[in-house]
Amino acid sequence: GNSMSEKRKRIAIVGGNFAGLTAAVNLSRRHAVTVIDPSKHFEWLPNIHEILSSVKTPQGLRLDRTAIVKQAGHRFLQDRVTVLQPAQCRLATAAGRELVFDACIVAVGALWNTHHIPGADRHAMPFRSVADALAIEHRMHTLLQQGTPLRIVIAGGGISGIEALGEILRRHRDDASLSVELVEAGARLLPGLPASLDADLRRLCEPYAVKFHTATTISSVSPKGVRLADGTRLRSELTLWTAGLAPPALLRESGLAPPPQVWADVHQTLQSRHFDNVFVVGDAAQLPQAVGKQASDAIDMGALAAANVARLLDGHTLKPFTPALKPLLIAFGDLQTYLVAGRAVLASKVLAGAKEGVYQVFMSQMGPNGVFKSLPAATGRLWQSWHKLALPQLLSLADFRNLPDRKAIRLL
């Protein structure tokens, strides 16, 4: 029944990024939900590269977590979970709080991973947050002010390395002192995506002082540059590190990722394989069928975890996660934007509007300082699913057949 005398079930959500916040917003007020995250602001990470070119400001990419969680009828604690004991149904935080829960959603994300490369954590700059992006932008500005050559090494040729390169070119390609060397361990840029992207990126970079080093790794980082595995030295005034994600220690310490597991292994329902009362979502989760570590997947996982936690507490059967086929939008500064759908690639500058559109639609639901203008119901719909948000936006954007600069890059 639904009588008021019945005690509300307690749900703890550890982490308030895409997956954790989506879960919170999708959980009804009949549960007592607490979201715990050490940081005051939720950050729209898919666009942090635009801080490097000052196209975006930090304020434009940050929302107040308290406002979002409160709007959904729940409680936000700005604190760090230091101990999680699923078997005891309890957790403890850095500030000394203890919480008991009936169920827990773990959305702790991933940490910066320097792969234990000597000097990387000291001399390379991470690129994982708004603050990181600001620090890099500030460093480039300082180098120019000092008249020091803008020599940059980018570690990692995945999406975030490529998007960072695009913004650096947008802002600094006319600075005579700019030179960029990008190092990618894989055989080509954007590993795992169609090879046509690698070819197009190389073509776009030909007029500029950009060099790509693929199929090689960095063996050490110093204040003055990096050394590659083959002994080559690349001089650098700024080494920007985008390579790799590491699991937060909490996953291992809580027993959610018992060795040899690195990430928390879950059933396809997102329920932990080790504790029935815990669901793991976002980057921290290892599903039977691997899922890309993208914001869109985290949003969809958060929505399913909310539904499955409610089902679990009501004694109903859990539903499996079925990743939607989502088009991937990759921005390359003002030079190009790619839409990757399966093995198909569409390249058009007009698509920059689509990436911006996804961001705008999401952010516009929130007024100044992240206080919602709209009703919670509208907000809930917004966070429900990525494809409901992004696809209409993409498809209504333009009739791609009539785009002046459209290039369907040859499919493989």
C-alpha cells in the first residue's frame, strides 16, 4: 500500500554527475533519496573543450547540484563517501556522517589515469573538468604573454584529445609560435571509430603546425617535454593529458570490484554481481556487454537504475539495460564537426549547431544558477533519455541532403 505510516525506503546515490543526477531526478518522492558528491557543481563535461578557446565560460557549463536535487524533492550532501559497506547497508563520509540505506546507486565515475608514467602526474595537465580546462587556457595565455613559443603536446588521440586540439586551433592557429604534437597509442586517431575520421583530421591539420605520433606511447614527462617509447624527445611548454580512465578506490574497497575486477561488474540490469542492494552506473560500471563511457550512456543508465531500484524495493522483476544506438557528435573546433552513427560518418560545419543544440536544450531547462524555470515534470522528461533529447534536435536541425558543405565521408 501507499499509506503515510509506511516508512519511506532510503536510497543513497554516491556521485552526482550525469548518471547519479539522472537517477535522482527519476526517483519519486515516495523514496527518501540522498545524493552525495564532494563538489557543489554539476559540470556539462561534453563541452569543456570549448573553455580552451573561451567559446564557453565556466558559469555556462556549471549547474548547482543542490538546486537540481532539491527540485526533484531529494537531499544533497556536499561530502565525499569514504567507506561503503553494502552488506551492512551503510556508508560513511569524509565529514564523519554515517548513512544507512535500503539500496544504493554508485555513480562515482572515473579518475584521471596517468598509467604510472614517470613525471605525468607532476608535469602534465589533466583535462577532466571545468577547472582543468581553465588552467590549460590560462597556461596558454601566460605563454603568449611571456612570448614563449606555444609548444603543446597532447597525450591521447581519443575524442577528448581531438576536441582539445580543435579548440586550440580555433583560438591559436594564427599565432606563429604555435606547434602541437599529439601522441596516440592506437594505430590511428580516434581508435575504435571509422578510419575515415583519421584521414579527414590529418587533412584538416595539414595547413597548421600539427604533428601526429600514432602507434606510440609516452615513456616519461618532464617540465620541458615528453620522451616517447622509441626515445624521441618532443619539446613542450604545456603537456595536456587526456589518456585513460582509472577506477576510484571505493569500488575495490567496498567489494564492488573484487580483484581481478577493475571496474564494478554488474548484471545487465546494472545490479552489482556481489550485492543485490547496489546498482552501479556510468563510467564505474562494467556490463556484460561493454558500453561506451559517454555522457549519453551514463544518462540512460541513470534512468534505468532509478527504475530498477524502485522495482527491487517493490519486489518486482528488474529490466535489462539496452544501450540505444546513439549518434556521436565530435567537434573539431570551427574546422569541422562529425556525426558518427555506427560505421557511417557525416562531416559538416553545420553540425556544430547540433552539438550546441543538445547543450542548449539541456541547459535551458534550468534558469539562472541552475534553479529550474520549468516544472519538475518537464525536468524529469529532460533527464529521462538521451535519444529523446538529442535525436529530434539533430534531425530537425537541417535536411542534411541540402547542406552546402556536406561530406558523407566514405564508409568503410
